[in-house]
Amino acid sequence: MTRIDLAIQAHVDTQLIEAGAYTTLELLISTGRLSYGDYESWRRGEIEFLDDVLMGVREKIQAQIEEAAAYAAGIGLVVHTQEFHLWATQPGDDTKALRSSADPALHRLIAARFVPAQSAPQMDLFFDNPVVALTNGIARALAARNLAEAQRQLDRLYAQAPNHADLAAFDRLTAALARLDQPIADAGQTLTFCLEITPTARRLLGSQARDLLTPLWLRLADALNGRAYSDDAPNLHRSFALSQAQEWAGVAASILAEPEWHRHAPLCLRLTHAGFYRQQRIQALMAWYHLCWRHPDQATHALDSREQRDAGIAATWTRFQDSDEGDHDIAPSTGDFPAWMLLQEQGLALQLPLDLPTASSPGEERYREVHRWIHARRAQHHDEELTLRKMLKASSPFLFRFLKRMVSV
């Protein structure tokens, strides 16, 4: 298998875990290459070809989705071509098939859906079962936001299989679709409802769950616009609703607009996710550093988590934890992770500002010392460099050991 960018691999793996399949379309939305608004316009027939509205250099985007497809095939997934249809605006509308690109090869690539081999259809007889046909029809209608058709087929399922295990679940999802035309009176109640139906939607609709769930989350985000963050209700903030919709640019904007966002661990974590998915490494590191300085326990837990999707930061964190070289008297602390990273990757000092810290915790002070030392050394200001070395030796023998290695290089 050819080498794949770790961020792209993480997107494929995450889709497999959460939806049981990987789709190119989901990759384009979750990486910010395709806005959900443009996707909706395409499904409504307002845009002819989806690739006309992709954000970024076309050649780079195509290379990324080809890379992801090669990885999916390399781990044994079976590819199918999805067919997307125009969303019906009235019952009985002709829902013609849509094309994602005028280029047939790119169209197939964008429409690709990769599933585990054992998930592929096996017996036509099974899928000809009338109850299975009804449940599949309900799922398609929900994903197409066709409330009348979903309700019609649900009524038939009640009549033909009144004891079907998923009747109540389909009823809830149909009620969720009906909410799209209703104003939000209680944001807290809407949040609870969305959280409750999300696993059900993913189970019954698979990769098409986004078409039902995202509009619900975006409506909630609009309702929460202007609401200040509160530690008493951390998920009743626009950034959380947008993160569920994977609108990562909006997540970042809503967090950075929040006064003193860095004092709140959930906002820091959401910003790390936004930076990762948008491939904005400096923004992600900024959030990680504030988390390490102000919320070291939460930072340690998040960086240690097996669910950590940013393989780059996870690998760097592992090296940091192993860097005491057996000398437990000068073992690293989470607050020193940002300064240690600067020493290991000094080019970061050209991208991260000296005044990134906002307080005077020991970790922030050492970040400033290392940052200033790197610039003094680059500028060959020997007296200042020596002074900063002495300061770091007194404040952190652990970091000073690595600084000496940098000098000897």
C-alpha cells in the first residue's frame, strides 16, 4: 500500500467507525472542500456539477480523494457507485439523477462508496422481501427529506409489520424531518432531541444520515447564535452544534469570537478538531497549547486517548512522554509540552507568536523563554541567548537538557 497522508487516513477510518462505510462526498464535506450549503444547492438542482464549487486547487483535491480511495481499496473495502437524485420539492416530482462532474472518471470518484466486503449485497431474494423494501424506502425518503413519502411508507410498515423492531426509531426520525419546518422554541430540548436521534440515524441511514442530521444541527446553531458560552451548559453553544454538522470553519469562528475562549477546555478541544479537519495546524497547536497550560488534566486525557484522530500530535505527545530518558527527577509535565515542541521544531517560533500565552503559569513562562531564545539564537544575539539559557536552566532542568542538545547541533 502506498503511503497516505495521516489526516486523510484518519477521515477514512473515522467514517468506517461511525458509519460503517467510507464515501468521498463525506470526505469533501468534512475537510471543508465542499460547503454543505453548496451540496444542498446541488441536490436542489441549482448547481449542475458539484466539482464546480469545490474549494481549493482542483488538482490537489483530486489527488487527495484518489489517495483516500486507494487506501480504502488497500484495506479490503469494496467500492460501489452511489446515485444521487434531485430532492423532490412536491410529492410526485421527477427526482432525476445528478452528476457530480462532467468528467466521467471524477464523477465516479466523487460518487464512490466503500464498504467492507461482508456488507455488500448477497441475495436478491433477501432484498426483495417486502418489509426490507419498505425499510429501505423509508431510509431513502428520510435522506431525501421527503416527509410525505417517508410517512406514507412508514404507515405501510406499521400495517405490514406492526412488531418491527425499528418502527419506533423510524417514527422518531420522521418526526425529526418534520422539525425542519418548525421554529426552535427551546434550544436545550432541541439539543437533547438531536443527541438522542443521532446514533439511530447513523444506524438506519448509514452514510446518508448526514442529509437528515446536518440541517437539524445547523438550525440549532442558528438558534444559538450570539449565546455566550457557559461551563454550566457547554454544549449549548454554537460551536458544538456546528461541530456536529462538521462545519469546521464556523466552529473556529464561533470559538475565536468568544471572549477568553482559552479558559474553557471544551472550546479548546473543539478548536483542535477544527484545526485538524481543516488542516490548519497552527490553529490546532494554539488550542492544544492553551489546553496544556490551563487544563492539563483534560489535555493529558485527550492526548492519551485512543480516539485521538490527529496522528501527528499523538506521535509528538508520545515522544514527549518518553523524553525523560529514565530520569524521573526531571520528568516532563503537561504544561511544558508547548515549550518542548518549540525546541524540537524551532520553525514553529516563526509561526506562533511570543505573546500566545495570556497568563503567567510556569508552562507559559517557559514557552516565552524558549521562544525568545530561538529568536535570539537566529539573530546571533549572544548575550541575550546566554541570559535566556540561564533562565531556562533555573526554571526547568528538563527543558534545559534539550536546549543544550540544540546548541550542540
